[in-house]
Amino acid sequence: MHDATPNPETTHRRTRYLSILAATLIALSCGTNYAYSAWSPQFSARLHLSATASNLIGNAGNIGMYAMGIPGGILIDRRGPRWGVAAGLIALACGYFPLRSAYIAGGEGYGTAWLCLFALLTGIGSCTAFSAAIKVSATNWPRHRGTATAFPLSAFGLSAFFYTVVSGWVFPDDTAGFLGLLAGGTVGMVFVGMFFLQIVKEGSGYEALPTEERRPGFARKDSSRLRQTSTHSRHSSKGGDGGEGSAQETSPLSPTTSSIPGDLDDDPKPNHLTNPHPASKPEITGLRLLRTPRFWHLFILLGLLCGVGLMTINNIGNTTQLLWLHHSPNLPASVIQTRQLRHVSILSLCSFLGRLASGIGSDHLVTHSHSRFWTLIASALLFTSAQLLALNLSNPNNLVYLSTLTGLAYGSLFGVYPALVADAFGPTGLGINWGAMTMAPVLSGNIFNLAYGVILDRHSVGGLLVYAGGEFGRAGVGGVVC
């Protein structure tokens, strides 16, 4: 007879793999706010919304996405990741289903304030569910956090690409179908993933040595230290929960003690060749963060770069429509909508590539005794190049360059920024610190998006983009606004 008792190690490993798959599935439905520009022009035309109102709705989604970082992290830390996923599930349902109903009803009975609220809920739902997915991935694989978090992080970047491609195949030229796919798809995938999302706390023999238990001379080859008592395992789990789980955009580059990749530091003493940042660097979080000049430097830089990126991403649909109507006034609406979806897909795919490139690149820089800030400089140069191109863009066939550069810049920005925050202020308070840092896009995103909407309205008659006779028309748009 065979022993029917399952091997605990095998069970724990299977649970961790299933949790990674579940986290990736959930994350694939948490980046759909970046697909807003794929359906916003048609939505605005049917509901007779001005460009300013359309940008207010898009901004509401961004606010929910970024401002929920700290409260979402607190919920997940105190009650567990499934509570975060459940809250995200409800918020997504209460956001996307009413937006679809508003589109079908032609906006009757739905004011701009209600539409902004629905968009806000989609952002809140995406943020909390994604934070839970990242927390589980980082906690279950304490010695391989980079690889573990890379899967949901990359899936988040591919979310808009995934839904626009599926919509183009299943619901071609059907905005109501696209909104229905966003509603049913996000709720369904998050619901399924929730059941397999689980933190393995004890008994796997895989817990990382807690930071406070490390002693000089500890080496990776001393494998006996990797299997700690249950007391050490509980400390390790708490450290993993609090350090990385609550970030809305969490990076696989987040270090535990220094800028050197990995969870264990062979030599905690200062060494400019192998450990350029000593482990004894003080931790800064809470109100002390606000009194630190470096926080405000990073805060302002993130706000400026992310504000430009969000303006371009949220309005790529409007930009596509305006350029093509200026270039070919009689182009069918279905063709314009297809090209809008194409640019959203390009942005999403390039964001995914930018995240991977910045993650690998910044680790490469650190291991060769260079600073991660070079990755940030590369992102800033990409943003600058994209906007210089946009200033002189008149041929819609060249819009692909704007989408590509912006996607790469935005992805590389968020791929490295949480690691920069951890390097600057320590990893212990990364959840709160990153949540505070993501308030910058809330402010700048509103400013840049509203500026785009106001400028577009000033170049329109009545501020409306109208839809009539199967063709998109401009109500007197006097020029192309980029």
C-alpha cells in the first residue's frame, strides 16, 4: 500500500505556484484603466460629453488607482490579501457595469459626477486587487521576490493590450461589447484568482532569514540557516507582508537591505565593490519622510514624468481620432476605432517591455557599482523625445512612434521607481512610502489631463466631438491638438 499522506514540501510548493498563477491572472485585469482611451471617444460622443468632462472621468480612474495605495495596503496587511481582492472585485463590478449601462442608455440619467464616481471605483478596485497579488507573490518567495513579482507586474502592464486585442476579435467596432468585456472579464478573472491566492507562512522551509536575525559572516552556502524555527518564520512573514505588499505599483527590484539584488546580504559591512550602500542605512518613513528633501525631489520628478505619461495614455484615443479626421475627413468610424485600439495595445505592450528592461537594467547597473538613477534618466529622455515628436506630429501614420516611446518611458519609470524609494528610505516602510509617493501622479495627472481637455475644447465648437451618420465628425475642430 502507498502512503496517502501528502508531502508537506510538495504541498507548499504547489500552493506557491498556484498563488503565482492566481496573482498573474488577477493582475491581468488590474491595468484596464490604461485602456480608457480605447473607448472614451465613442463614449463621449454617444453621451455628448465635452473633452474636459471626458478627461475628468479618466482622471477619476487615475485617482482611484493611485490614491488607494495606502488604505488598500492597510486593509491587506491587517485582514489578508483575499480581503483586498474581494474589495477590488466589488469595486470593479460597481464601476464597469454602470459605465456600460450609461453608454447603452446614451447617458440619460447619468451625470458627469456619477460617471466620475464609476470610473473612480474601477481605479480603486484595480489598485486593491493588484496590491494583494503583489503581496502574495513577494511573501511566498522571499529569496526570489524579483522573479515572483515580475509575473503579476508584467501582466499588469499587458492588461490593456489583452483586453483591446480580445475586444477587437470578439466585439469588433462595438463599444458596448468592449465595456461588457471589461465588466465581465475583470470581475470573472479576479473572482477565480481569489480562490487560489494564499500566503504560505510556515512549514515550507523556504522562509528568508529575518533582517534582525542576520549576523556578520552569514553566507548563502550556510543552508542550515535558511530553515528557521516557526518563530523566525512568523517574523519573516510579517516582514514580507509589511514591506512590499501595499504598493500600487510594486517593483521586483525592491531590495531588503541594500541596492544589491537578492534577499540575503553576504557581507553587511560597507564595501564599495560589492555593497555600495551599507545595510546600516537608517530607515525613514511616516512623518519623517515629509521632512526629507530627497522625498520631495523624487515626488516632484515622479509627478512631472507620470503626469505627461498619463495625459498621453488617457488621450491617445482622442489624438488618434483628431489626426485621422484632419488627414482623412471621410474615413469610416470603424476604421478610426480599430486604430485607437491598436495604439492602446502598443502603449500596453511597450509598457510591459519597459518594466522588464528597467528591472533587468537597473539590477545590472547596481551589480556593476553604478546607480539606478541612470535608468530614471533613460525614462526621462524617452518622455522628452516622445513629447518633442508630438509637437511636430501631423501625419497619423507616425503616431505609432508617440505610442511606442510613451509606453517604453512609462513602463521603465514604474519598473525602477519603487526600488529608488527603497534605496533612498529603506525597505521596511516601503508600503507606506510608496503609497505616499504615488500621490504625485494624482496631482499632476489631473493638471495635465485637464489642460489637454481645456485646450481641445477651445479648438472645438461647443466643445463636442459628434457622431452622426456612421462617421465621426468634428464640430468645428480648428486644428490638431497633441
